[in-house]
Amino acid sequence: EDYWFSGEYDHASKLALLRNNKDVNVSWSVDNGVNLYNGTNVTAPAGARYSGEVTDDFVNWRIVDGNNASTDPWLRMTAADYSYTSVQLRGAANRIDRQSGRPIYYSQGKNGPLITVQAFANGAWTDVGQANAGELQYSNSNGGASSTNLGFDLPANTTRVRARYTNGEDYLYVRLDLTATLKASSPTLRTWLASNPANSGKRLRLQNFAYYNVTDQAGTNITPPPPSYSFSAIQGVNENLERDDIRDYGARVNRGTAAATLSDLAGGSNALKVAGAPVNDPANSRVNIPYALHGAEFYAGLDSGNLTELIATGWKPPARDEAVFYDLLPLGSFYNAALPTTAYDVHGNAAATVSVRTINDYKDSGRQMVVFTVKSNTPGQNYTKPFTSTYARPAVVADGTIAFVWPGAAPSFNTGYTVMFSASTPWDHVPYGRNGVNLASYQVAEENPLLGGGYVDNGDVAPHNAVKDPSGRNIFNDVRGNGVNAIRDTQYMSAPVSINVPVASASGLDKKVRSDAQGPLTPFKEEDTTRPNGDYTYQLRVGTVAGTRMRDVVLFDILEDTRNVDEHSTEQGWKGRFDDITLNYAEQTGIRPRVYYSTRTGLRYSTPPLTKASLSDTDTWSTTQPANKASITAIAVDLSTARNGQPFIFDSNTGTQVLVHMKAPATLPNVPNAYNKAAFYSVLIPAVGPETSSTVTGTHTQINMIDDPRFVKSSNPAGGTNATNATSLQPDQVVTYTLTYNPGIANAQGITVSDPVPAGMTFEPGSITFTAAGSTAPTPIPDSAYNAGTRTITWPTYNQATAGAATFTFRAKADALPSGAQGIDYRLYSNTGTVTRTNMPPQPPSNTITHEQRNRWADITKTAALVVDAPPTPANPTPTPTPTSPPLAQS
């Protein structure tokens, strides 16, 4: 005997139809071939007859993962879950010529064994069709055989189908091709789908079982069942199958099985990072690199029939309305907001908006993370249609720029975005970032993961996992920052970046400074400006010249100590506070840098010279950063060791840099500047001659501190700010006006303050005073400072060496309002001061103070009434008759 019923069949996208309440069809085939003549007449002598059946008797199902594994038990399907709807009967039969061994086919028609097809529906077996072997396969005029098949519809709720045959002779083959309808209304299915949403990676597995048996003329089973079942773990539990068969049939039977797996739409996703050719930008002392980030999702493998059915259910194509790109730029490179940044939809149209956020020194990597959030301008429309529209993908074209290419129409739905932007590497970073790798990711909402499943948000993908944060975790671990990194919502991408633009690099030691408010693309300078409590950074660069090498390099920086800045040794400067240090450039160079801290005062570069051996003085230097950063007076960075533990050698024309981050004082100091100069120790390895060691000081830097000027006016009694809230004054009341001016910088020159006396007020002689910044003792100012013609007080011009505010006062009396024929009811007094500074643009005026005065009669309302026929009442009236008068005539 021969029996066939096995295989794995994947029905892509059909689970999506079930989710959308659309019944779907699946198909199985089961066949049984019996050959009782083996050429020796031992098993079946001529004329022997046999009977048998092949039965498709049940289907188990459950939800599984992509490996067909599941912790859920198998459940047996019922008529509420599926129903066989039709069957195709195929067959072949013949006798064997005992002399020649050739087959003898039956004549066409009702000849040969009889085959009956039966269906089990609504609790009972019923016949649905019959055929003789001669109707399925029969002899033809060529001496061979011709075949056909017969189809039968099945009753509603059919859950089993079998073919029974009788009068089989030497050889008989029976096959049933079954079509079953899976019911979208199945309660079990709806429960499963509710807890396993689309795009979760889960599938529906149907495990279909069938059996057969053959008996001889005496009714003896000539196909005994196996001693045990040996189905694989993903096909079923053998013990349970044996238990059920013993219950239903009294013994094990000859079984076969086949599986159909129904999946959601066969989705997928990818991401692409493209880097264009670097472009030198001499006007801004930097190199610009164009980039494109591309993230896409798609549904592939849709046949037109499934697609038509799916759309008919009201299913909406995938149209990602929002996504996020995370781009960790190479070391020394920064997002350039001055150059265009454009977001494109899946068609390559600029039909999306993008918002950009930058994170400097991302997770202490020294690198900038740029976050692009893109949104479609037309929600629900960002997709391509299968076979009818194209999608756009960025690529580098012949001239090194980036442009879209259109791969053509694809048999899939596509959605996604592209962002094109530029990053820039300042010239002073180029020597340390010529060859970098740009790492990026494309991420979608956690509640709607990538189609087909992407990667989880843990960054454990090469080359991303080669970059770690200080705790040793992947730098791209949980970039969203919400602690969730188990959802497949991320695709990763990378692009190598090679900057081949020649730029000049310094040799020896070079120190410069930059206010952090300037942004990372602003070049470091020898002098810059910060504000109170502002952040600023020193750049220390060290390198070799052509033909020389050096080793045992140590950078020393005695922080903002004017005694170590030769040309400013007699000046006083303010001191900022050490905040942090960036070593990533040195690490990328191949160095294992080590930082030392000192809290000692009075350190010098030259007396005695600081060398690598100085770091062994544990009373002065420690590798443990003090808890109080304000106590740090100096730092040293040992660059003598490579990452592999061997001595690090600076080859000819090479170098590295470290960045020292500082915090300015919270208040404006009395001196405007801070001065700094660094030094480095090295052992020089010349091309010819002996090695020499030395400590060399670098260039001088200066950081200035300024604040916004503040010019404030007040009065006693306090005034208002406009006519509606002016404060009332009484006639002859005296008002004291006070102005304070803070220029926002020490050593401010040529300051002149003026204040007009309001009209309607009289200046009070002897009331003008000036109090210098930092003083509490007012100085009287002669009355000649008041110009009666212009009614303006002008204080003498002064210079202010220290920071702080100077104070200016005077008094004025409110004149009584005139009465009589020239009287007025109301007067507003408005006062605003002005200030000028030599060689400075116009300064903003002070705030305005307002008072008012009203006439004492201004609020009295006069009324009168005319009384007719009533004389005046005397002071001591006596009872007298009331006289009668004619009416008052009015004309």
C-alpha cells in the first residue's frame, strides 16, 4: 500500500482576510494507493478482491509564532470553525497480466472497482457521489490509459470526507482534493485574533489528519496500524492523538497529516542611509556632507485575487502617517540647520513635514544625535499601489550629490519616508574625523510596529553594537528613552563617511575657546564671549609636524590662572568652574586617555616643569574627580597609552584633541575677562638624532563675560506705567525719581545718563545725586546738571571699571493745577530716562513712570432745578398764606 498526506502549505495574507471578517478557503489532498501484486503472485493471486477507505477525519488548530511554536494547546475544529464545501475525486486502477507483467486498464464506463464519496455533516454520514474506476482512468486506443476527475459539492457543515471502495483488484489508487472554508465568525478564532493583533508575528496553523485501511475478501485488515505514532512536535502531541483514536476507533490507525499556515499580509521593512560627496566650504571653514535617511515598509506577495477580496472588506492600505529617524553623526560632525532639510513621502514628493532636534554628546559619546520626526501632509495617503505606482529611493548619483531613483512598479504596497539634510565638520575637527561611520535608525510607533516585524529597540545590530555608552550598553539601546526595547519597531542603517578634503592642521599645542551658546558649527577662536552662568569649551589640540614623531604626550591645563599667561601676568581675571571633559577624539585616534585632577593652587608650567613623571605626585594629582568640581584648579590628560595597552606614538602629521567644558560664574565679575594657556609634555622622536623631551606652552586664549544692560526707573511715591494706572499726586507733592543702570560688563566706557523733568513739575534744587556701582554713598551733583531750557538733567559722563549698577536720583514737585478762567481738570506726568555709551549702538531707554493730578473741583457735578409758584423759605419761617403768581414765561 502507498499513502500520501503530508506537507506544509503557507497561505500568505489569508489571515488578514479573516481579521476583516472575510471567510477564506484552504485546500488539502489525501490519497491512498494499494498494490497487491508484487510480481510473484504471493500477496494477491489473480482474481483476489479487496476493499478499503481513505478518510479525512479532523483538523486541529492553534496560534503559533514564526517558527510554528506555541504554548497553547491544540484544539479540534468544529462546524462552527470550518466546513468542507467540495471535493474532487481522482483515481487509477488496473489488473496485471501475469505473463507479461503489463497493466490491463478497464474500459471506459462503469467498469472496475466502485468508489463512493461520503460526507459527515450534522452528525451523520451521507453519500455525495459514486464512480467506477473505469470512469476515472480507462484504456485508450494507444494501449495506454486516459484519466479524468469528478467533482462533488458537499453538504453544509461537512467536517469529514471519505472515499470507500470495493472490488479492488491488483492495483487501485484513490485521491481526494478537498476545499474547506474557514469561518471568520468562529468564536474561537475571534478570541484568538483579539489577543494576537495584526503585525504581531503570529500565525494560524491548521493541522489536518487523515487515515486509511484495506481489508481482504475475508474482512481481514491487511494494513495493520503502527505500534505508536511518531508525529513531530509541531504537528501534534502523539499521546493525545493515540488517546483520541483509541476512544473513537478502538485502536491506532494508519495516519498521515498535512498543515496549512495562515499568515497576515507578508510584510517587510528596510532602511537605507546614503552619504554624498563631501563639499569644502571655505567661507565657513568647514566641510559639508549631504545625507539621506530612508525608511520603508511594504506588503509583498499579494495576488490579485486576495488583494481584490481584501480591499472589498474595507481594508485600508498601509499608510504610515508618522515616523522618526535617529542619526548619530560621526565624531566631529554636526547637523547644519543653515542648509536645507526636506522630508519626502514614499513617492519622493515633498509632501511631509519634519521637525529636528539635536542632542549633543549623546550618551557621553562625544557625538551628536539628530532626531527627525516626519509627518505626512495627507494622512492616510502615504502609500503606493501594487503594479500601478512607483516608490522613490535615494541614491548617490554621478556628481556625488543625492537624488531619487524610482525602482519601478512593484507587486506590493509601500509606505515610508526620506529625509535629506546636511551635516558639517568644522575644519578643526577634520583631522580627527576623516573616516567615520554614520549610524542611524528608523522607528515607528510602538503600538503599530513595523510591517513584518523589524528589530527591537536595543541597538544590538552590527555595526551599531560596536559603539557603547559609558555603562557598556549599546549606544542605540532605547533611543526613544521610555525603557521599552522589546517591540519590533526599528530598522537600522549605516553609511561610511570619508572626508578627503585637504585642510591645514596645526602642529605643537593649540588652545582655543568657544561659547557653547554659539553652537557646535561655530569655529573655536582665540577669544570669545559668554554670559553669567554660561557654558563654554576649551579645545586643546596637539600634533606633530612633518618628519617627526612623539610619544609620552601629556596635556596640562592650569585652569584660568593669569600667572601662567605671560603677556597678561599683571592683570586680574575671573575664574570659571570645570564641568566635564570630552575624550572621544583621542579614543577614536586609538588612544586610551587617562585624566588627572588637581586641587592645588599656585601650580606652574615651568617651575618646576610639569612632565609625565609629575603625575606620580599623588599629593598634587589624582585620577579621581573631586566631588566639588569648583575645587579643581588644573587637569592633565595622559595620551601616552594606546587602546591595546602599548605605548602610543604620534606619527608624522598626526594629532588629536580634547575638549574641556567650563561653567562661568553666576554673577558678573568685577573683571571682564578670563585668561588661559595650556602646555604639553612630550618626547620628540626626530627622523635623525637623539630623542628629546620638553614641556611646551601653547597659545593664549581669552573668554569675556557680558550681560544684557539693565536700565530701570522707579519713584517715591511709586508710579504707574501708563495713563490708565498712573498714581495720583496732590498739589506741591514732591516725587523722588531713581534710575539704576547696569551696563552688563566691566570696564564700560563713556556712560551718560539723562532724565527730563516732567512738564508741570518743578525741579528741586540740591536733589541730584550719583552712586557709583559697588558703593552705598551717594555723591551730590551740582544743580548745573539741570538745563532749565530743555528741562533735562544730564549726569556727568563716567567710566565704570567694575560690574554692577550705578544709581541716579533727583526730586521734583508737582505744581498745583491752575484755576479760574485758565483752569484745567487733569495733568499726566510721564518720565523716561535715557543712556548713551561711547562707541556703542543706541542703548534702550528705561521703563516709564507715570503720575497724575486732578483739579479739586473736577469731580463735582453741579445741578439746579426751577421751582414754580414757590417763594424762598426764610431762615425762621412764619405761617403766612402762600401768594399766587402768574406762570413764568420762557422765551
